[in-house]
Amino acid sequence: MTHHHFQPNTYWNSFGSHPPVLHIRHDDTVITSTVDASGLDQAGQKVAPGPNPETGPFYVEDAAPGDTLVVHLDALAPNRPTGWSRDVIAPHILDAESVRGLPESARIQWDIAPDRRTARLSNPPDRLEQVAFPLRPMLGCLGVAPEDGQAISSSTSGPYGGNMDYRGTIAGVTFYFPVLVPGALLHLGDGHAMQGDGEIVGTGIETSFNVQFTVGLLKNHPIHWPRGENADYLFTLGNARPMEQALQYATTEMLAWLQSDYDLDVRAASLLLGMCVEYEVGNVYDPAYTMVCKLPKRILSEVRRK
């Protein structure tokens, strides 16, 4: 168990089998930072091209295809007092008639107050002058290198994770990713001080971050899509377009999880999901949409007692 302090100086705009920046092992912790989606660092200086420059990749020793990489997000926090976002809902989120009246989207600035855990618009439109938006720091991008030597844009997502923009990607959450190449090659970036479900204006409050994470490894434990858990839920993520295909992937992965790790047959797992499943929307802005399938842990604790 080793603590690594890593200061990045190169970034990637894709998830891929890039040269690793650091070799780490099971149970190691990394303290590092990310730049914002346009490549601005903690000082507000442009150090990387957009979109979504990624810190990493981190090579996890002994990780091999067929394993599962465990990533626990220990701490996430904006490291500068400013951020930016877009200000108009993306046209494809609205019905065709409403799109005709949309103004052109602009980039607007935010003031971030970590001590008060709030953000305010620097030049707010009418009636939003007094609104203090509550911070909920999250990573928009998290994942491993895809298989077969692919390098896939950090603007999208897939079985490897990627730009899922799931607002549940917060401190205290544990993610599980399929290892698709030797070393897994973990990437992270695209910090948001806050964001609503779906990233429907095309951004959250984009800013640079300090990040601490700890990795683990489940040997010979294949999964097909990202999984995760927090204090209250198990969840699985499907990334695809159209949205119903993303929902199918997420639900299929949850059904498989309940059968493989909780020894439930397909009828028992189906009944649990049929009566207790919850869905959340991740990204609905970028090329692949993200759907999240959730199951309350309290239900599984009752199953285990029998």
C-alpha cells in the first residue's frame, strides 16, 4: 500500500493505450489533479487542448484482460475559484418546435466558493442574482483503455467507461471497470463543480480539480460494463445511442451482477429489479448516452439474511 503524489504535465484527449504516466499496484492511492474540459489548470492557464484532457493513464501492475479494476474515489474538489459553463439547453434535448426560439449558446463564468460549498454566476441573468448553487463535485470522465489498441475520443463513452457525465461520480463512490488491456490504463478528467442530470447544456460548471483515488484488482472476475456502488446503492452504467440501448446494457449488467455475485437465479433477480430498480440519466449530450441502473442495498441485505 503506497501513496503516490503525481503532478501531470501531459494530457490525452482520448481513452487509449497511451504511454503510462505512473505504475501503481493493488491498494495504492494516488493524489493528483485534472485540468478543466478546455485545458485550463489550477492557475487558469491553458496547458492542454480540449475537449476533456485526461490525466493518466495509470498502469495497474498485474491487471490483465478478464480482471476487474476497482477505483475508489477518496476525495474530489475544485482547486480554483472560477469555472465556466454553457447557458442554453442543447437543441436535441427539446422538441423541434421549441428549438426555433432558442438563443445562441454562450460560455459564461462562475465564481466558486469551496468554503461555503456554493457557486454563483459572475454576471447573472435577471432573477438569478441571489441564487447560490450548491456544489456537488464530480468527475465527468473516468475509465480505462478500450481493447484492441483503440484510442476513443474523451467526448464519448463505451464499455470502458469514458465521458459518462454521471453526477453520481463523487467522492466516496467505488467504480468497477472491465480490464481490457494489460495494466488497465486508468484515465480521469473533466471535473465539474456541479451538474444536473444529463449535462443538458453541454457542460457542468467546468473547472480544474484535486483528486485522490485508490485502486484495487479483482483477478479473473470479468464484467462487461462499468459498475459501481455507494453507501445506499449498487449501480451499473450502459453507454450507447439510442437511449434505450444504453438502458438495455445497464440493465443486462445489473442482472448479470445479481446472478454471479449474489447467487440469485434469473427469476429472483428479475423480481428484485422489477419491483425495486431505479434509473438515472447520465450524459444525453454527447455521441453516446449514459443510463444508470440502480438497486437499493437494503433489499440485498434482506435477501442475505434468509
